[in-house]
Amino acid sequence: MSDKKLTDYVNSELQKGKNIGEIKDVLVSRGWPENEIDDALSEAQSSKQPKTKEGKTEKPKSEKGNGGHKKIYIAGAVIVLLILFVTVCYIITLAPIPVPPPNNPPGPPAVTVLSVSPALLSSNAGGTFTVDVQVKDASDLYGFQFNVEYDPSVLEFASAQEGNFLNNNGANKTFCVEHKANTPGFVKNIACSRLGQGSVEGNGVLEKLAFKAKAAGKSRITLSNVQLANSKAEKIDSTSSGSEVSVS
């Protein structure tokens, strides 16, 4: 049984004189599944077939009669055509019937988000603090990699330690490479990967970054070259945001 709104729309378009191909193209472009479109078209066409009392399709009877009967038939056909013409003109003047949307249209896919938390923080010169690199809406996450950038005149990088999210299914399930912090203001290749089978989903902390406040000022802590991978070694689409540190 086809969707009633869809069937009503098909009947309306057929009455306007549109052919089946045009109607189907419009519905497909609006996101309707082809099987539901075909059902609605079939139902609309079958409803126009004349039925006998036994429910069978009535075959047209052969034309019989004299010339007078033919004239009557012709006159009747002309009248019917005029009525159809007037009806079509009237329908054209009406507002178009909107195409009903498909049931339960799919929503946009979730995007994995990396962020430095807290987004705003303050510290006294000479003090130390820690920020978390958090992941949100992760799905089938197997490994990560990113760089860290900051203002070396305000901050000094101290250390990076893996969080508990990628390794939350048990100890010794991840492997992390040694990052490089030889260039002031830049930490290269903070990266970890799970080992063996299994991946993780949801929200959590990927990495903990420790800094020392060197001098008064403001510095952004940002992530660059962010790359996430799933258990099939495929790239996961993601976005990232950093934080701002005020040192007094």
C-alpha cells in the first residue's frame, strides 16, 4: 500500500496532463524511494481502469451501430474534451500541490570534534597548568595524530601524556610515538594508536598537555595537522578548536 500523500500527488499531476516519466523524475529528485514511487504510480493508474461488478477489468466493447450512432459518439467525445479542457485550465490556476517529503529523511552525518579544554584560562608568570585535548562524537576511532602550536614568548611546553579515552578498554592497548618539541612554539607529531582488534566511540580525553607560564601576555594553544583514523585505517572527518591563555 503506497503512501496516501504520495498517491494523491501522483493523481493530481496525472490530471494536469503530466506523463509518468516527468512525475517520477520530480519525486526522485525530492528524495522519494523508487519502489514507493512505482507503487503510487501503479495504484494511480489502476484506479483509472473501469471495473465490472465481479471486479475484473472491463474490456472495451466493439463499436456497433449506424452512422447516427457514430455522430452521437463524436458529439459526446467533443463535449467530454471540452469539459476536460475547462477542468485543466481551472486546475492550472490553482496553487501547486507541494510534493510531500519522504518519511524519516536521513540527517547529516556527525562530525568528530577535537578541542583544547578549558577554552579560556589564566595563570601567573612562573606557574604551570595542564589542558586536555578532548574528542567529541567519536565513532570507530582507532588512532590520532596532531601538532600543537603556541606563543613561545608567553608559554613554555613541558610535557604530553596520553589520556584515558583511546585506552579505555584495558591497559596496554595503545602505542604512542615520541613527539618532538625541539622548536619553540611547536610540538610535532603527538600520536597514539590502538593495538589489535577494537576501537572506541563517544567522548573523552585523548591527551593531557602541560605548560609553564613564562611571561605576562596572551597565547593561543591550537591544534594543527589533525588526523583521525578508524579501525579500517580510513580517515575520519573532524574539526578542531583551541584555547586562549592569559598570563599576568
